[in-house]
Amino acid sequence: RRLSEQAAASKEAAAEAQVRRLREELASSERAHAAKAAAAEERHAQAMAALKRLHEQEVASTDRASHQTGELSRLTEQVQGVLAALGRVQQEVAASVDGRNAELAAWQDRRSVALSQQEEAARLRDQSAAAERTRVEALTA
């Protein structure tokens, strides 16, 4: 009986040792799992922070692009307005130049006629003077 009591005590001690060992393994597994979970949670938090930064950059980029598109549209309208005004000024200048050229051509035509008339009058005076000289010479001779 004593042997059986010792065997039972030994079995009980072995069972308790095995339970302690299993509890230690379980505690060790729980710590390892907690460490892995904490590392995974940290990686997840970092990934979320990186995605948030990327999203904010994309939003800022989209805002800048929208603003730049608006600015480009405004500048395009200004350029179109300036080009239209320039076209009108060019037409006015061309019309003015055409008008002045027409005035100049008309003045040149009038001046040419006036000079022709003056030349004709001078030729007639010269003829008249020559005829008068001839008559005076005939009278004095």
C-alpha cells in the first residue's frame, strides 16, 4: 500500500508538473500571440497612416489641379478677349490706312491735274509771250 501511495503521489506530482509545464507553455503561447497581435496591430496602424497620408496628398493634388484648371480657363478667356480686341484694332488700323491711302491717291490725282493745268497755262503764256515778241519785233523792224 505504501508503494501504491508513493506511486500515486509520484503520479500526482508528475501530473502537477505536467499541468505546470502546460500552463507555462500556454502562458508562453499567449505572450507570443499577444506580441504577434501587437506587431500586426502596429503594422496595420502604420499602413492606415500611410494610406491616410496618400489620400490627403491625392485630395490636395486634386484641389490644386482644379484650381489650376480654373486659373487656366480664366487666363484662356483673358487671352481670347485680348486677341479679339487686337483683331478689332487691326481692322480699325487697316481701315484707317486704306482710307489714308485713298485720300493720298485722290490728293495725288488732284495734284497731278493741277500741275498739268499749271504746265499748260505756263506753255500757253510762253506761246503768248513768244507771239507778242514776234509782233513787237515785227513792229520795230
